Amino acid sequence: KETLSTISVEQWSNVLVVLQDRLRWLYTQKGVAYVAIYGDHGKESGSTVDHPHLNMLAFSTIPPTIDDEANSSHRILNEKGIYPMSQLVNAESGGPRQILQTEGFIAISPWAPSFPYEFWICPKKHSTTFSKISQKEINDLALILRATLGGLSKKIKNVSYSLAFHLSPEKKNSKQIHWHVEVYPKIKPWSGLEIGFGMFHNLLSPEKAAEELGVTCRKELSL
């Protein structure tokens, strides 16, 4: 009967520790270039089971989205001397697209979201490796995951969503990214414009989404 939005902060911490452990082990295996971690909840998310769960898949190549993000980060780092996600975190902290902050993490509505109420959870300090974060950081991540997913579910009843951990490839000499978690609410189906051309039509501004989610997420944080 539980969901990713209702399990306790303690249980989220336990899950994140297991993810770290399995991630480290998978990267010791031959032929593993990237490990994808993602989750789905609700009928519109593509989930085929009702119980809360996350998925881990090992790939022999780096997925295109991560590869593009890593290449872009590497280029901007060379040009400006800063990771773009670190720059984004600094710019959005305390701004109209901030949803929630904890000691070590910030949840924001991205400036050009692909989904209504989409949000990202990012470490405040630059970090490229999820598998090496401390237990204190794990507990803090568990807190903001529980508060934001709980707030999303309170804001939109019976909402379906997917989440994905955008992590750096952990092989030597690979390009790095500022790791983060992206959450994609599945409120409306994509149109031909979105599927066919990658041009996203979103009637809800990220500032309005952040304002509305901030109210319900702060309530969940205080529980």
C-alpha cells in the first residue's frame, strides 16, 4: 500500500544505501560502462507493478542523454571554469524556481521543463559521484526525496511520475557531471510536436509550479 511518496525517510535512506552498494559492485564488472537508476509510479508512468520500486540497469555504452550532458558539462567547464549544474544551483538558490532546500540539497523547477511540475534535486555543493556521498548526505537526500515526492502527490492526486538519477559514468577518464535526480510527472500525454520534434508545450510556468509545489513540499518536510 506504500508508494515512493509515502515510505518513511528512514526507509528511503535504507534504499539509497543499497543503491550505493549495488552501484559500486556493478562498476567492478566487465563491460559495464554505465549504470542507470530510475523509478516509475502510477499507470501513466509505464510501471507494470503496484509496489514501490527502483530499477538498476547496466549498459555497455553510456546512454545518449548522459553522454550529451557530460559533453556539454565538459565544454562549459573548459570555457568558463565551472560545471553548468553548479552554476544553476547557485543561480536558483532562493529564487522563484526554488521549491525546497535542506542542508545539502535543493529542489528546483528547471527553466525549460519537459513536463508540468517537473523538478530536479541537486546537491548544493559540487559533487560528481553519488556512490561516495556520506551517510549524513544520504539521510538528507532521503529527507528531500520524501518531502518533494510527498508534496507532488498531495498537490496532484493519483499522479503518475518517473524519476531518474543522472550520475557520472564511474569509469576512469570519463567525463563527469554534477549528479542530480530528475522527477517527471506524467500529467498529460506528449503531442506529435513533442515526440516528433523535441519541442515541448508546457502551459505552466516553472515559477508557478515551484510556488505551488513549495507549499505542499514544505508541509511534508515538517511532518
